[in-house]
Amino acid sequence: DLLDIVPISGVTVVKGDFRDEFPPGVKADVILSDLSPNLSGIANVDQARALELALAAIGFCRKALKPDGVFVAKAFQGEAFEDLRGRLKEMFTDVKVVKPSASRGESRETYVVARGLLGL
């Protein structure tokens, strides 16, 4: 995360930009992506920016996620959503889309959960 967060028991939080250098050999059980670009209010621009960040997070899994680890990412239904899902299906054996009950019904917010990283 770029910001300080309240410590969570049993969790190691790395503060910084995931696109920067990552310690070699360090592998995570879970990568949770709650990334969001600065929103412009222009739907297709915001979707493209969100997809770009999500794809970067998926790429990060190649170097930082254990083969049996889990990748969870917030995503928004829209033009870019199927591109995101397709990329995940290329890299993981199991991909699910989940809409938590806590999320407002009218919200386009969903989560993708991916397991079984391929090609390691």
C-alpha cells in the first residue's frame, strides 16, 4: 500500500508502489489489489486506467505470488472487465467473479478471485 494502514495480526504489509523493485525470492500467499486510478469522471477513460493498474497487478503475481497463492482484485463491470477476466484465465487455473453482499446492488463493483498460477 502507499498509505499507512492499521496493523493486522498475522499479516505482513509492504508499504510502497508494487511496480517498484520487489525483494527477490519473497513470495506471498495472497495478493490483494484494491487499486484505483485517480478518477476523471469519464467512464471509458477511468475504465482504461483501472484496467492498466489491474493488469500491472496481475503481472506482479508472476514475481511475487506463490504457485498455490490467491490473487483478489477489485474490478468494475464495464468495457474493460472482460479483458481483465480473459487475462486472469490465461494466467490462473481457477477464476471466479464475486459480488459481496456488502456491495450496493446498483454498484458496478465486483471482485475477481484467482487461484492456481500457471507457468511457474
